[in-house]
Amino acid sequence: MSGFSSIAFLGFGEVGQSLAQALIARGVTKLAAWDTSFVDTTSPASRALDRIPVREATSAPDAVAGAELVISAVTAAEAVEAAKAAASGLTPGAFFLDLNSCSPQIKQTCFDVIAWTETRYVEAAVMSPINPKRLNAPMLLGGTDATEFLAKGRLTGFSAATVFSDRIGQAAATKLCRSVIIKGVEALLTESMLAARHYGVEQVVLDSLSDLLPLPDWNATAQYMISRSLEHGARRAEEMRHAARTVAEVGVAPVMSWAIAGRQAWAADHHAALSPDLAAMLDAVIAEMDAP
């Protein structure tokens, strides 16, 4: 058995670009991509085509035509539409790897959308940032075809993927329930540090956290987590809306999940404040807040 030799991407943002580069480094040359933002030649996805040698498709069906593996890496809100758009071009027997951070219910809908094509749907919950691990990022796989996918996937480079469940939605639930914690800590640190910086007590607060939650470097953790919100807040907010949906689907009021989504969306508006220095980053956000 050999790995996948023909791969298509639906969505060519950070995830798609990172995986494409890793696959090229492993010798995969037959790659195609489609992103709705390709219509804008100045978009980040379009500009990435200048440095990543993948075929620019003219549509979703064009991208997936003949592909052995289709990787869906769009935003959570676009997952169903991406599956619908690609369905007519999918090859029977090919694998459709859904990396999107959607609720279990949306994953099931995506499965239903492509079921008639005889394409093998596999959901994947990526359990770490895609960079720097790329293909080696840990993934939980779900669906009745997950085991068969993994046999070829490991030969292609998906070394940290594991079969989690044959039931669609369980991997997604694991990822999104985890996101309530991770994105929640990001939101809490953002809110806490901005207020603490105003009063000049941020270092005291961070030092005191080590007594309860010992980490090697709380300053580095705070800088990293707040910067992730500033840089990727829009995407994180969307993921948290799906986390809220996941929580609500089991009858629990998603009070915290909605609040986290709001703070992540707010952070995205302060993207320009990004800095490797925590104090400078906080000061830049505060300056933007104080600006008329």
C-alpha cells in the first residue's frame, strides 16, 4: 500500500497552506486547491499560490476531480457549503477528511451531504495548533472509514492521527469541549491582564498564579495565549460559537461559551497590537481602546 498521491484542498488558509507545504516536502506533487477568496488576487490565499506550488482550481468540483484525498479546511461556518459545492466533483472511493471545528450536528450534516457520492467521509479533530507540527499534529479520527484512511494517511505523513470513534461527532465533541477550556483561558488572560496592566499589577498577578497553577513561565504563557486571540480571534470566535452549539445540543446553557466567543471576536479587532513583548502588547491594546 502507498500513501495518497493526489490531494485536493477546500480552503487554503493557514491550515491548508501548512499541510500543502508539508506534503510537498514529502514529495507529493499532485496538489490542487480551491478557496472562495481566490477571486480576489490580493487575498492571503491568492498570494500563497505564489510561494506554494499547488494547482489553482477554478471551482470546488474542479479542485476535487480525480483526487484520492480531499481535505476540507474552511471555516466552521463554511463547512456544509464547502461539502455541497464539492459534492458533484468527488470521486467514488476517495476520502473526504473534514478538519473543520464544527459541532457534532454539523459534522453529521456534512456526512449526509456527501454520502450519496460514495466518497468515504472521515472527521478529524486537530488537537493542537497546526503549526509547527503540520502533518504531525495530533488528530482524532471519526467515522466507519477512519481505520482505512489511517492506513494510507500514515504513509502520507499523518503520523500523530489516531482512530477515535466510528461514530460521527464524537471527535468533534472532544475538540470543542476542550476548546471551552483553552479558548476560555485565552479570554480570561486577555481580560485579566488588560485590567491588571491598567493598575500596574500584572506581574504580581502572574506570579501569584504559579502558586495555584504552576507553569514554567506564566509571562510567556500569557503573551502566547493573548497573542493567539489577537491574531486568530475571528476564527476562534467562530469555533466557540460551534462549541456553544455543542454544549446547547445536550441541554446545557452555553453561558461561558458564548462569553468566550464574544471576547475572542473582540480580540480580533485589536490584531494590530500583536507584539512578542507582553507589556507592549497590552499597552497597544489599551491605547486602541482609549483612542477616539
